[in-house]
Amino acid sequence: MSVIVAIGCRKGGVGKSALAACLASHYAQAGRRALLVDLDPQGNVTFGLGGEPGARGAAELLRGEEVEPVELAPSIFALPGGPERNSVEVSGLEPEALRDALKARRLGARFDVVICDLPPYSEHLERLGLVASGAALVPVVAHPFALSGAARILELIEHRRRARRAGPKRCALVQSMVDLRRGLDKSLSESLDALFPSTPRFSFRQDTSVAYALSEQRPLHAFDPRAKVIPELAEIAAWLDG
Ligand SMILES: Nc1ncnc2c1ncn2[C@@H]1O[C@H](COP(=O)(O)OP(=O)(O)OP(=O)(O)O)[C@@H](O)[C@H]1O
Ligand SMILES: [Mg+2]
């Protein structure tokens, strides 16, 4: 059975889309097919892997139209994001719309992993992604707004779980863009220990290869097979697979 994972944090610029692209790259280099569902009107993960934001993709799927994922690189497919995600039809959808559309088109069955890249500022689009997912990754950086964004999305997930509503059964924090030479990153670890003592936590370090791969619009493992962040991606994927 495929893993469906949502990557979200209400704070912008914490590395959600970079993590989504790099995890897809991890699965693809292991010979596993990854589908990125780009729920962000900015379309960054689509663009960062060479796709065209605004092409037919997530919005059309949500509207119940026939749509085929585009192959951006070997074994990396996407349902592109773009401004259409903000359309009136999409904003009126039930929270289960993405989950039901993925099932109806048997997309879960066709891919080994489905990765939903959530936007920073739309609770509606965020909820569509969470309800469709069995696991969630919440990237967080050393910034108070990022901590409160992470806390809010973790609370929402926990609330849904307690109420036995559809949504992630497992979630983990990802300390993103980590540079342990920075005092702020060290103290972030302590804050996360105190605030979220029982939430699993991973690291996704600051690595220039990640930024370059995205700007060259190539999967990380093809761009730099020796990138330092690669073993960390393997750890995150092992948790998702477990
Ligand atoms: N691990 C990393 N190492 C180096 N640079 C990174 C890393 N992760 C992200 N970046 C860079 O940080 C910037 C923000 O990352 P990204 O777009 O993934 O954040 P985001 O949370 O998806 O933002 P938004 O909220 O706008 O969707 C990008 O320029 C990206 O290349
Ligand atoms: Mg993003």
C-alpha cells in the first residue's frame, strides 16, 4: 500500500516544498514511483522539478476532471499547483475532496508514495491535504512564528485524530535548514524537546545542493548524489515506510 504524506506548517519559507521535492527524489532513486500533489497556488514544488505551475493538475483533480500526472523526472510525477487552487470551485470543496479524488482515480494504488505539498496560508487547502494523508511531516525552523505555525497544525491533526476523523495517524517534526554552528538552531532543539516531547523529530540540514538542485530544476539525487542531506532523507523515508 502506498504512503500518503502531507508536508505542512502554517509558517512560510520553512522548507516544505524543498523537503517534498527531495523526498520524491529519494524515492525515485530507490526505484519507487512518487506522486507530488502540489496544493500550493505558488506551484513551487512543481517549478523546482522543472514542471509548469498552472498546468492541468491538482485543481482539475479536485474539480473531478480527468487529469493525468505529468512525469517531471524518472519516477517523479506531479499534479501541478498554480493559482487555480484558489478558484471559487476549489474553495467550496468538502475537506474529503482530495482523499476521495485520489481514491476515485486509483492514484494511491499507482504510486509508492503520494506527497502533498501544502501552502503556508490557506487553511482550506491545508485541510484537503491533511484529510487525504496517513502521515504528516511538519518542517520547523528557529523562528517563533514557525514554532507557533507547527503547534497549530499539530493541534489540528491531534484534534482530528481524537475525534476519529480522517487525517494523519502519525506525524513528525522536521527541523529544517539546520546548521548546528548557529546558536539559534541549537536552542530550537531544546525548545522542541520542551514543547513537543513525544513527537518524533528528524533533521533536514541546510545544504546548498538542495537550493541549487531546485534552482536548476533537477531532483537532488541526480544533481548531487553525494549531497550531505541524503542520509537524512533516507531516515525520514524509513519512518514514513514504517
Ligand atoms: N535544506 C535546505 N538547504 C538549503 N536551502 C534550503 C533547504 N530547504 C529549503 N531551502 C531553500 O529555502 C527557501 C525556502 O524553501 P521552500 O520554498 O521549500 O519553503 P516553503 O516552506 O515551501 O515556502 P512557502 O511557505 O512559500 O511554500 C528556498 O529558496 C529553498 O531553496
Ligand atoms: Mg512551499
